[in-house]
Amino acid sequence: MTTIQQVSADTPADELKTLAERAGRDLEDASALEILTWAAGTFGARFCVTSSMEDAVVAHLASRARPGVDVVFLDTGYHFPETIGTRDAVEAVMDVNVLTLTPVQSVAEQDAEHGPRLHDRDPDLCCALRKVKPLEDGLTPYLAWATGLRRDESPTRAHTPVVGWDDRRRKVKVSPIARWTQDDVDAYVAEHGVLTNPLLMDGYGSVGCAPCTRRLLDGEDARAGRWAGRAKTECGLHG
Ligand code: SF4
């Protein structure tokens, strides 16, 4: 377990980067709750969790480390109603502060400027406008953010550190369940009665925007239903 050294808004980025890299090494074998306890103690109110509302596992863990922790949700305007319902339920029953970020343009405004169904024609641009930019803006007040990335989800996530440096945003990125498997997630959900998106019980392995998400076919890995039929595997939030 690494020591907790509180930082402030004035802490230089190179110090934060050194801190993140050391914590990534020191906390590699720590539990998810220990990792989040370190993050909450180090960054205080300048630490948040991001959630796609696929499930509330990381939000639940973080609320144990820091009751009332900020949970940031990106409302792209393209979510399934079940995802918005999960967000509302998390807000209602958990000891967290849900913050909903929205893109600059509504879907109608984006359609007027770029034409309809941009997600079909240029999903990278659509994700940049509706996910990447709003998250960048929304993370401005924070020094560190937590994600639910897991190494077993896809080859692109296989080397995710439990704590690392997000060079693009110049922030510490915490992935407390990076070492978990789907069985670990299922066990935590069952043990703590954690809210999950109902679509996970309806054939979806991973839940994103409705136009870019489909149910899994037999034998597919959990993220195969995202941008199916395209080379795209990530929205750009974690690149
Ligand atoms: Fe657009 Fe699809 Fe990306 Fe959502 S996942 S922002 S609909 S391209």
C-alpha cells in the first residue's frame, strides 16, 4: 500500500504524473477499495468517477471510499431509456453526487450541421463531439478520475494500469477494477446488490449509445456488440 500524500489544485502536472506512476506500481496488488481509498484521500473533492451506467460497481466502491463522491455521466442524447433509468436510480439510492454532462449541440443541432446519422457515416467525429469533448470539459475541475476499465475486456485494455497518467487530459486516471474478471464483477454485484443496466440481462454484453450497440451473438466477447461491423472498438475516451 502506498502512502497517501494530499495534493492541491496547484500541484504541478509533472508531480502528479510521478505520483500516478508510483501509485500504479505500489497499488498493483491492492484491492479495488484500497485503490479508491488512496485516490479519495489523495485528491479529495478533486476526484471523480465516470460511469456509462452499464453498472454502478465503481460508483458503489467509490462511495464506500468517499461518501457523496462525484459520479460523472455523459448523456450523449443517444442513450437507451434503460441507461437513463439506471442513472436516475443510482442518483436516487446511492450516496453519490451524479453530474450529467451533455454535448454543446443537441442531436437535432448536430444533424442540422453535419447531416443526420453522423454515427453511421463518421462515428469517430460523432464520438469526438458527443463524448470526448464534453468529458474533457467536464473533467476540468478534477485532478483524477476513475473508470471501470478492465484488462480482460479487450486486447486494447489488456495493459490498463490500476493508476496511471492520462497524458491527453493531464490528469491521474484510476482503474480500480482493472484486474477484475466478469466473475468478480458479478460476485460484487450479487454481494452488494449493486444496480446494473437491465439491458445486461437482455442479451447485451456492453451498453453504449443505442445506434452503435447491439445484442451479442453466441460466443462473442462482451464488447463485440459495440460498433459491430466496424474497425472502431473504442469511443476515444480511453485512447
Ligand atoms: Fe455517436 Fe455512436 Fe459514438 Fe454515441 S457511440 S457518440 S452515437 S458514434
